[in-house]
Amino acid sequence: MEFAELIKTPRVDGVVLRRPFLPTVEGTLCLTGHHLILSSRQDNTEELWLLHANIDAIEKRFVGSLGTIIVKCKDLRVIQLDIPGMEECLNIASSIEINNGINPSMEIDL
């Protein structure tokens, strides 16, 4: 079974990317079998392509219907993703955890 088959929510619109000392970017978050991609689809705006293997840990926070995922990378970057919708946020977080083996209780034997 491919990891791509385990992704419950492959795309979410209206996600806000926050990084230290850089401007925020609002766009579409796509989760693939190998990457987490955020693109605003505007000219002169940076895209984020994050390889799943570069993710060290994630943290989930919820305020009302807004979910926040804080991604801590192996290269010491810290990335915050504000995701509208609690269900979408939980689906994205669980997909990342399963792929990276961050949560051993959710690992799937292949």
C-alpha cells in the first residue's frame, strides 16, 4: 500500500504559512506521497516544498475551528501552518505522523 493511498485530505485551501523573520503566505496546501507543498499561486511569492523525510516532529493546536500544525524540521526550521477546519487539520497531521512514524501507535505495517 502506498502512502498516497493513506492521505485522507490531500488538498486544503486557505492555509496560512508562518515562518520566523519571513512574511506570511496564504495559499493551498497539498500533501503528496513524498512532499508537503504550499503554494499561493501568485507571482513573486515563495512556495514551500518540504520533503516528509525532513520532518522531525509536529505539534497540533486548536482554537475554535482553526487548527495549527507546528512542523519542526531536521534542519532546525520551525514552520507554522494555520489550517481552516479542525477535521482537515487532524487529517493532515495524522497523515504526516503516519508517514514519518512520529506516532508509533499509528504506524501501519506494509
